[in-house]
Amino acid sequence: MNKLLLLLLLLPTLASGQSGKTAKAVAQQKQFVLFDELFTFTKEDADNSKPSKSHYYVKGDRVNPDRPKDWTSPVDYRHGTVHIRMEVLEKPPGNEATTWSLCYIPNKGQGNGYGCTNTGVYTTTGVFEKDVPMTSFWENESIIWSEGIRQMDLVIKDNSGGQGHAHKRADHEKFFPTKVRISMIQVAAGETYDPSWMYSAEEKEVAAQVERLRQVMIKPDKAVLESLAAEELSYGHSSGMIENKAGFVDEFVLGRSIFTAITLKDQTIKVSGNTAIVRHRLLADTYNRKTPGKIDIIILMVWKKEQGIWKLLARQAAVIPPEYRKP
């Protein structure tokens, strides 16, 4: 578990006068990172993992050592959600459908003795995220949540069902080797996942500007739009149309593009000096020409830092090809 991420996680508690990496401190958080694991997994790794093949075991201090002992009180994670972030960095060619089962191994179980959720099925490299209610996944009631979690077992599979372990496939070369980063963030009941845990200070600044842009696209404000855009802005639509700063502002202020709701998914932010690259998927409800519609596109944005403020320098939208479309 990355120690910096744990420190960031505990900052609100430390600032309020509490100290020490204790389960009590983490238990006061609206969310906590259960684990954040970057690893390469080969066919040899799958064949030799013990006690079970195709398993990658996250245990010891690689599971957040400050996770709460009791997941039901004083903060209720048992009835919250788990945010699963899957970043596939390397995958064999062929776009073979792949998934990972993510199994909670409790300190004390009942019935089956453990419960599993999953990453969802993916076929390409990229970032895949989803939120799963803690009361919805397989055998979640077999865990006595008031006793906490001992370790996590990650199992690579095909999409044929629970027993489709990848190492058993005759065409195992379609699954191995692979390099992934899997993160699970436990969110308390009634709370909403906050992605800022994974961002540096500068990345958080960029994320805040992206969020300002999302909001002003729904409720246009000329001054805010102008403050977000660099003078040299090149703003590209999925239709192929390209606008400068003035055209970008008019697009929203004059009502040529009307958004009633916008959701951003699978966002990544990379900062290099005074330049930041942002990618995400944009899902939106529109009301152009008084006609309701929906949009599902991917976005690439370039932001530059001017006098300490991040400005949008370039943006390009693209339609997602059917073969790469995901839920």
C-alpha cells in the first residue's frame, strides 16, 4: 500500500487534532482505500500461486493496515459502496474478455466464509471504474463485517462464469502476461466516492478546474467560461467542428449547446511541468433545439498553468467506436 496515499487519507483526521495511524482514525473517514495494488501477473505466477492458482493475494500491510476493525460502527461501511478502479496497463493482443474476482477474506465468516465482487469484463487496456453496493455482491452475507477483513484475494478469469480461471484456458496466452493496477475504495453509507485520493496537489488543482468546467457547461456563466479558457484555446467537438475561445464561450452562453446533466467517468490526469493532460468519458443529457438527447463520448483535454492558474488550452471530443463501448 502506497504510504503517501495513506498519509493523504489521514490528513483530515490529523488536522482535527487526532494523531497516530489507528483504526479509529480511519474509521472516522467517509471513505478509505482498502488497497491500491500495481502488479504484473504471468502464466507462471498463476500456475504457482498458493494455495489457489490464478490468485493474486493482497495481504499483510499491502491491505491498508489502518482499515477499521469494525465495518459497521461507528462508520457504516457495511451498507455503503465499494468503488473499484481497474487500470489495465498491459494486455496481450486479441481483445479477449477478461475479469478479476475481488474476494473479501474476513477475520470471521459464516456459511461460505467469504464474499466476492468483480472488476467487470474488459477487453482492452484503459481505466475501468464502477461502484458496487456492499449488500449486492456474491455471498456478502457470509462475512461478519463487525469483525473486519483479513486479506483480499484477486482472481483472473475469463467471462464464462465463476469457474473460468484464466490459467485453465488452452489459449492462456490471451490473458498472460498482464500488468494492472487495481484499487478498492470503501465508501461509507450515504456518502459519495471522492476520486481525489489518487491525485497529487497539482492534479487536484486540475481536477477542480475540470469540475468547474463541468458545472458551467450545465449552468453557463460567461465570466466563468472566459476565466477557464486560455486565449489560444482550440475546442474540438466530436462532429469535427473546432472553435476558438470566443466560439467556445458563445456555444454555451447563446444556448447552441444545452446540457441538463453531465457525468464524467474513468478520468485520468497527468501533469508535466506547466502542462496537464486530462482524459475522461462524458455522459450527458442534452436539450438542443428543444429536443432531449443523450451523449456518450470520450474527451482529451490539455490544460496549461498561467500565473498559477490552470487554463484550458485544447479539447477534443470523439465518438466511442462500438467495439470499445462499455457500460
